[in-house]
Amino acid sequence: MERLALNDLKAWKESKHRKPLLLKGVRQSGKTWILKEFGKRYYKNVAYFNFEENEEYKQFFETTKDIPRILQNLMMASGQTIKPGESLIIFDEIQECNKALNTLKYFHENAPEYHVACAGSLLGIALSKPASFPVGKVDFLDVAPMTFTEFLMANGDGNLVNYLSNIETIEKVPNAFYNPLYEKLKMYFVTGGMPEAVSAWTEDRDVNLVQKVLYNILSAYERDFAKHADPKEFPKLSLVWKSIPSQLARENKKFLYRVIKEGARAREYEDALQWLCDAALIYKVFRNTSPGLPLSSYDDLSAFKIYLVDVGLLRRLSLLAPTAFGEGNRLFTEFKGALSENYILQALIGQIEAVPRYLSMETHTMKWILSFN
């Protein structure tokens, strides 16, 4: 499996302005694999520390900010070797140790010779709290589910990847490329971009395994609701999460609180909605009233749509069976085209610096507005 984020990591390693790196992204999007693979390719060794699996590592950050002392303790406790410039230090599930997050400042200021990369499934939640590290002391890299291009690469379709990468103008796609791309895209709607689900298809060709993998991922997310959210918010989180397919199945996909629960009001559920946004599980796409700059000045904050982080997860959450893959263009039209919209948003997110907006025209058509500010 190949991930395009490895190119970004290589550039980070070679930058003279390198800072400790934080990989942000939803659970099971491949952050840990990417870091370990990067370390294996470009460093003599990897020193890996997981704060969720080994809670005892947290104590080394409690009483000191002295980097040599912290690293010495970590090496003695784990038996791993850490050498400046030769080792990639990985702190995984770093949101579980706020002291370690704060210590990244001192890696940057006092020990820049060490290469430190961190990952966390709920970093957005951790960073939304007051007690976080100082701004300007870390680099960020967002890791999303695998793109359609990465799906094609994993499936061994290098010829299709090369064709797509060489398109420079809008032109008709020859049938020799269009037909296989059409079928591969439908399969991508089934699997989505979660690496384990992609692997279940590209390596095993097992649709039932894809279904099981996606179910397990969704279940893990719901366990996160109970574990990491305020207990009072858990029922609301669950209701908002499960309402998303119904929200998108409507002709007008504008998010309505009454779809969550009869009589529901914004003030009751907006915190739960924001938690899901901070956890990178959903995208909140505002309606824009005019294509002017800056776009944010024309946002209608009372009107927005909610999409999932991954089209395959949306299909699974919607209980749409994989058999739809063989039913013409049903995958592209089901739920009023919601899967297609989710895919388009998912494809755009990785190419721009902000979540796109949508513009409602008087003819009831919908256009995406891209934002670079």
C-alpha cells in the first residue's frame, strides 16, 4: 500500500525549518502505519511509544521538561535506541498525555536535532481544550482516508493513475479508461478510503470482510463517544451521528435539528455537533450567500450540511448493501446523490486549506465554492 502523505513527511524531514510534527486524522485512517513506514524507509531506526497502550510512559513527562532526561527514561523503560538525526521518535495516541503535548515546545526550542512525529485519533478534541501546547512550536499534517488515487494504486491500477495524472484539459474520457474508472469508483464507494477496508478488497477481494471492517470502525467511533466525551453529551452525540444518513437522504440536505429528534433545538445539540467536528468525524459545510472574498464573510451560519469523513463509512452507516455496486449507477444516485456529494467533498478537502462552502442557486442546483482563506 502506498500513501501520498509519505511525500509530505519526506519534505518535513529535509526542511531546515523542521519542528515536531503532529499528524491529525480520524481513527484508523492510517496515521500510525504511515509514520512507521516513513521511519523504516528514511531512518536507521524507529523509537515508538504509544501512550494508550503503555500508560507508564506518561510519568516521564510529569515532573520534568528536560529532553535528555525524558529520552533517557524512555530508552531505559522500552529498550529502544534514540540517536539525534538517525532515529524517528514516534509518540502515538499523544492526546492521552497532555504533558507530552506540552513538551513538544522544548523539543523544538532545546533539542531540534531530534526528529519527533506524533499521531492521535482525537487530537482535535485535545487541542480544543485550554491546556494545550504553545502555538508555533509544531508542524501539522492532516491524514485523511485513502483517496481514489491511492485506492487505484493499492488495487494495482497504475495505468489508470498515470492516465488521470496526465489530464490537463477538460476532455472526453476514452471508453478504454472511462469504463474501468467507472467500475473502480463504484467499488471505492463501497469500500471507502479506510486502509483496512481497502486492503480487505484489494488483497482479499472479500466484500463481507469489507462490511465487517467498516462495521467495526463505526463501532469503535461510538465507543469513543462514551469514552472521551462528556457523559451528558453521549446520548446527543449518538443521536446526531445516527441521523446523518437521514439528513442527507432529504431533497434539501440542509441540516435540520428536528431530524435528530422531534422537538430538538440547536442549543441542545450544537455542542455535540461541534464535538464530532473537532474529532474529525464529520465536515460541516456552510451555505454561502455570494461568491465574494473572503468567502467566510458570506457564510450563512444558520444553514449548513453535514457529511462524513469517508464515503464508505457513510454507505455502511446508511445500511446500503454492497449489492448496489452491480445495479447500474445506483451508488451514485442513492440518497439523492448523497454518496456522490460526500465523495466530492472528500476529494476536495485534501487539495485546499479549508472546508468548501456550497452555493444554493435559485434553480435549486448546488455548486461547491472553494476557499483558500
